[in-house]
Amino acid sequence: MPEINQYVVKPKEIAELIAKSAGLTEGEWWLSMTFGFAPGNFGPNDAEIVPGVAVVVQNLTLQRVLPTVQPRPPESLIVDASKLSQKA
């Protein structure tokens, strides 16, 4: 059997994993991210340096979908905690 070296998950799957881990059993939830931007000069060597920006994910947040907040996140990103199996 080949060795597994990588797992790829989508944002909704991450939200499901966090919701299960937190023991959530009700509400709609979605994953949001906070990004950071850092300007700088980048390149493979001194002769090829160019201005640019680095983008980093600073944190992930599992956020409840509230009916009063608009616009509503896309349905494809929303996790209904009441439909998740609490078994890991």
C-alpha cells in the first residue's frame, strides 16, 4: 500500500472538522480567514529583485451565520452543525 504524503481539504471540510471538534450541534457556520499583506522586494538573486507583496493567512475563524447579517455567505461554504455526525 502506498504511503500517503498529502491530504487536501476544502474550506467547507475544514469548517466541518472544526465544528465537530468543538462539539457544535446546532446553527449554521462558515469558515472565514484573516489575511495579512507585507510589501517587500523579492527575487531569486540580487540582480532579479522586484517589488512585490506577500500574502499570508493570519487565522481561520469558524463563524456563525446570522440571519440579520447580509450578504449571506454562499451556501456551498455553510455547514449545518445539526447535520454533522459527532463521531470523529
